Amino acid sequence: MWLLTGALSGMLVATYFGGSKTPEPADESSVQQLGRPGKLGVAGGFLAWFAVGCPVCNKLALLALGYSGAITWFAPIQPVLAVGALVLTGVALFARLRGQVACPVRERPMEAAR
């Protein structure tokens, strides 16, 4: 599960680099329905951070719940957090790539190509 979340997160981060802008959606309601892709991606990354690793190694869960609480309460919900992270990151990537038909490629002059 964390491999898929990592791959989706990498693709999402890659859409923010490369010098091209993502086209604006056709209507404003689609942005309001999905929210901002950046916020969804951050939320997915935050959930993935909590979902990966042992519950005792997670300092925040250990401080908030203690050792027995982390094992008893936090460990069983980690798979749910992982699925949530995967869904949020996938929705953010879909929203970011919506309307993207082709990647723009800059043409180089023939002298620079040699």
C-alpha cells in the first residue's frame, strides 16, 4: 500500500515541476467539488506518514496514547489510514491532471541539439 502511495505522491509532486502550468478547469464548480489538489496531496501525505511504521515508533501516537494505547488503538487503524492516504493522493493527482491532454515540449534549435 505504501508503495502505491509513494508512486502517486511522486507523480503528484512531479506535476508541480517542469515549467508548464496545468490548464484551468472549465468551470469553477469542479474546483469546489474536489477542493484544491495541493491540500488533498498534503492530507494524503500526512495520513501516509501516520500509516507507515510501527505504532510505537510513531512519536506522536506514543505521546498521545502511550505504549499500550498505541498498540491497542492506533495499530488497528493504520490500514484505514493507508487506504485514506491512497485515496486522497489519487484524487489530488486526478484533479491536478484533469484536462491535461499532452505535455508541452519545447523545441530546441538545430544548433543547440548538436
